Amino acid sequence: MMNKKNVAISGNHRRPGLTYWEKSQNLWGWLFIFPTMLGLVILNIWPMLQSFYQTFFRTGDFGRGNIYIGGQNYIQLLKDSEVWQALWNTLKLTLLQVPVSIAIALVLAVLLNRKMRGRAVYRAIFFLPMIAAPAAVAMVWKWLYNSQFGLLNHLFHTKIEWISNPAIAWISIAVIGIWSSIGYNMVLFLAGLQDIPKDYYEAGAIDGATGPAAFFRITLPLLSPMIFFVLVTSVISGLQVFDSIYMIMSKSNPALPKTQTIVYLFYQYSFVNGNKGYGSTIVILLLAVIMLITALQMKLQKKWVFYN
Amino acid sequence: MRSSKNLFTTLLIHLVLIIFSIIMIIPFAWMILTAFKTVTESTSVNPFVIFPSKWLPDAFITVWENMNFLLLYKNTLLLIFWRVVCACLTSTFAGYAFARLNFKGKNLMFALVLFQMMIPSQIFIIPQYLMVSAIKMTNTIFALVFPGLVSAFGTFLMKQAYMSLPKDLEEAARLDGCNILQTFLFVMAPLTRSTLAALAIFTALFAYKDLMWPLVINTSNKMMPLSAALATMQGQYSSNYPELMAASLIASLPMIILYLFFQKQFIQGIATSGGKL
């Protein structure tokens, strides 16, 4: 037995006796990761299990008076048209917000990716929404959208009820999301564009690929890993929209049922209605949707993402 | 011929960029313009008032007196400070270990870190809330900082930074007789300063923007950060837009000033950290 072990080790080109440095790696390694792992267990792993556990209970206030109800929360969830409407609202919002933001950010990044006057100023302006507090952003948009006194209706000479018409409100919310995320996405694309070697374009120019042809044949394929990354992360954060709904859609707003997102509903059930069991069930649904969509994107990436 | 075409292209590019700049700025401009108006002016339709007839600071004075902004700044600053310190400190140690040390269970532990990054954070909120209330720590700075004590994302980011450093440096330090802690502290850690700065900016920005957790955990007006205080005040001043806009400006100004000074670091920080998320 002993012999076999030694053979196995030497077969891996390991020296027979561990040096001090190698032995101490075990100790130091664990010491170094200990604070992080302890934190992750307390703050994330345990809470995640706890949330899952909660879905089998009806919760009284402050988590007290838990009553075991088996799978009833899940049965209620399946029949709850409000939840499915909220899920549909969330998907619609993401489906509009993410592609538009990525497309605009991509165009702006390509336009800015050259030596030009005012480059830093433009970049700083586009990034500005990222710096503002979401509550402030939501308030000013609510004010711009105001149907009576708002700037938008004045500028367009319209009388549109931007945030109380159920057919329009979700688009208005998406516009805020687009406006807020363009600069962030653009900065990531700019970083990706700078990694594309210049000689690719020179070689392309010799073959006649300039302007739009260069964009579609060179820029887009070489940037596709970054686009994929931005797509995946924006979809995940799009599915978690809360701030703008919470700030803009008041309880009496007739468009609320057609606009509220899944995270907003989770917040309402968990912290306003105090039913943490059902709130947890809603968040488990969100987790399942995010995992499903992300897995789907990972699968689809083989069709369009170009890795060299 | 060629140069006139180039000039045309340049002008066209600037035109597109200027149009988008205006779209990005309008909400901020409208915030400022509204904040200096009277309520009557802000709700005047006929004629519609774009520029205030007199630039009155009244709304600023009222909200400054009604909301304890100095306290809100202090809460926000402490929230940001502790989250940045904790996340950077724990992540830099863990990142180094995951990148450069071999220890038992490393792969499993790192899988836990990655797994956590993919989970929507709302799933943690209820249990985190119950924990903080169980130890009777709601309405404290500790409660605000709590979910950000460690950072899976930061750990991942720092691991990437350490992996990109050359191996010879460590070998040299080791031959000079440094133990692992010394090698890490004196040789390796200083080389990741720029990534650490990126992580700090990223953490600070998201701590400042976080809304749901502060709303849930600190319901006392005295212990709120700016984001939650602004959200709460909206209910109280519902239709006084000059005051709402003035408060929004007062809340946003410190971060915007910081941004204007450290613009390059902000954007680079987001590009480095965001790009590797």
C-alpha cells in the first residue's frame, strides 16, 4: 500500500517530502480565505438555504409564528395570476431595455473609439447617470413624465399619461433603465474595443473592409465576448428591477399591475404584507428564471460568440 | 475630396454624440431648473416655465432644514467606508490564496464563491433581515454594512489580478527567505493596487446606490443613508417638486463632485471591475 502511494506521488513528479513552504500553504491558504468563507456562509449560503426552507411556511410578523404548510406556497404561486403577470412584466421590461441599451452603447462606443476632440467630455457625460442615486433618478423622471406639468408632454405637445397608462407605463420604465445603463455598457465596450489590435483594421482595409463592413466583419466578431458578457449581466440585473417601480409607481396607479416587477412583488409580500414565506417563494421563482435564462444564453453563445 | 468627406464624417459623429449628450443631461438640467423655481412656477402650464424667473434658493433652504442632511451624509459615508474596507481587505487575502496557494478544498471553496455570484441578492435579504433583528441591531451602521462585509465578486476580481502577476516574483521572495504572509504583504499585494482601487470604487458606488436593504433594515430617519432617506421623503413632499428636486440635488452632489474630480479613476475602475464580473 505504502509503496503504491509513493509511486503515485512520484508519478506526479512530486518530491517525496513536502517542503516547509508547501506544507504551510495549507495553513496560510485557509487562514487567508477564512474571513471571506465565514462571511459567505453566514451572509449568503445559510440565508439561501433559509429562504428555501421558508417557502414551506406561512410566516407571521418578524419571522415568528411560522406555520408549516407544506407545498401550499408553491401551489398558490402556480395559481397566482398577479405573480405570472409580474413575471411577464419583468421579462417584457428586460427584453426591451437590454437590447436597446446595448445597441446604443455599442454605437456610442464605436464612435468614441478614436482620437477626437471632446472624447473625455462625452464619455464623462454618458457615464453621469451611473453616479446619481437611483431615488434621485426615479424622482426626476417621474417629474419629467408628469402628465400635467411634465417637460416631456410640453416638448412633444402631447397629453400622454406616461406612467399611469397601463399600455405605456412599462415602456416609460424601460426608458429610465436604458438611460441609466447606456454609459455603463459603453464604458465596458470601450474597454473591449481597445483590446482589438489595430492591424486587423489595416488588413481589413486592404481587403476593402472599411466603415460599416469593418464594423460587421471585424469589430462585432472580436467584441462578441464582451457583448455576450454585457448581455448576460444586463439581463440578470434587468430581471431584478425594483428601484424605479418602487419610486415611481404609487399604489393607486392604475398601471401598477401591468408594470410591477417580480422583485417589487417580492418586496411587497415580504416587507409590507409581512408574509415572508410567500415572499421567499416568489424569490425562488426569480432564481429559477434567472438560472434558466442564463443557461439558455450560455448554450446559445456558441452560435454567435467568437473566441479566438 | 477625401478630406472634405472626412470632415463630414467627423461632423456627423459629433452631431450624434451631441444629441445623446443632450438626452443624458436633460434630466439633470431639469432637476436643477426645477429646484430653483417656486411651486407655482413649477406647475405653471400656460405659459410653461423652463427657466425660473428668479433663481430662488428657498427649496434648498427648506429641505436642508427639514431633513438632517449632515447626518444622512455621515451615515452614507460610514456605510461606504466600512463596506469598502471590509470588502477590499477580505477579498485581497482570499483572492491571493485562490490564485497562488495550494490547499485542500480550494476548488470546492472557490466553486462556492462563484456560485454565490450567480444568485440574485434578493434571496438573501429576508434571512439577513431576520439575523440582524434577532441580535437587535436594526437601525445601526452595522446593519447597513452587514450584507457587504465580504464580497464574492471582490474575491473573484482579486483572484484574477493575482493570477496575472508573474510567478518569478514569488520565487524570488521565497528564496530571500520570506514566508507566505510576508511574500503576500510586501511583494504581491502592492502590485494589485490598481485592481484594489477599482474594487473600492465599484463597492462604494453600489453601496451608495443600494436602496432595498437600507429601506428594510433601518427604518429610523436618523439611521438612513441618502438613498433610503430620499425615497422616504418622496412620500412626505409628494407634489412639491422644487423641494424634491432640491433634496435630490443635495443628495447627489457629493458623489457627482467626487466623480468630476476622479472621473478617470471612476470610469477605469468600472471598466476593470465591471468587465470581469
